Amino acid sequence: MEHYERSKYEAQLDVRYGQCWNRLNERLFGRIDLLFGAITLFGGSAIAVTVTADHKAGAAWVGGIVAVSAIVERLVGATEKRLEHREMKKRFADLDARSGALSQEEIDAELRLLQADGPCGIRGLDVPAYNANLRTNGRLEAKLPVSFWNWLCAVLA
């Protein structure tokens, strides 16, 4: 079996992919956070209106929706994930900025550390980030096909 030698350019593309992937995740988690905030804000207002209008059943339903939303919000941790991806995006950007002066082996070593330390994200953004990275770097011939899930995640991000 023939051994493939990776180039410095490919290592730099991988660094830029990490930056792009974290940017997309940061945006998606920011939008999820905004959605939960809107549910809480509008739900709280709706509870006040239904209680003052003496619609106890409506108040109970809206209160239940707001409570479930708060639980899901805590489980997802969108605010924290958005901030983690923002920080990781900056770390990838720093490596990208320094990559011209580094050897391919040094880039790969730092890249492995960043990948091991990175936050969990939405896997549906893998292919959109890959394709966006290639498009940005003028490599349209290597794009991957996008599934419906990939497309949906990219639209939401």
C-alpha cells in the first residue's frame, strides 16, 4: 500500500476548516440561544396576559411550555457552547495566521492539540464547513455532496 505524504497546504486547509466549522457552530448555537430567549420572553408575557385575563388553562399551558423550554435550554447549554466555539475559532485563526512561518509538522502538531481540546458541535455542519472552506480557498472541484440534514444545519447556521 502506498503511503500518502500530506502537504503544508493541506495542513493549512485543515486549520481553516477548523476555523470555519467553529464559526458555523458559534452562529448556530447563538441562534438556538436567541430562540430560547424569545420563548422565555414571550412566554412570560403570555403567562402574565392569560393570568390577568383569568384564563387559567391557557396560563397552565404557556407555563408548561416555558418550563420545558427552560429545561431544554439548560440541557443544550447554547450560550456556553456559542462562547466555546467563539474561543476555539480564535485559536484556529491564530494558528492560521502563524502557519506561514511553521513547518507542516508543527502545524499538524498544533492542529491535533486544538482538535483534542475543541468543544462538541453539530455534526451536520461538517460537510457545509468543508465545502465553504474549499470554496473560500478556490478548490471547488473537491466539494462533497450535501445531504438534507447538512443543508438544514447550514441554513440554520
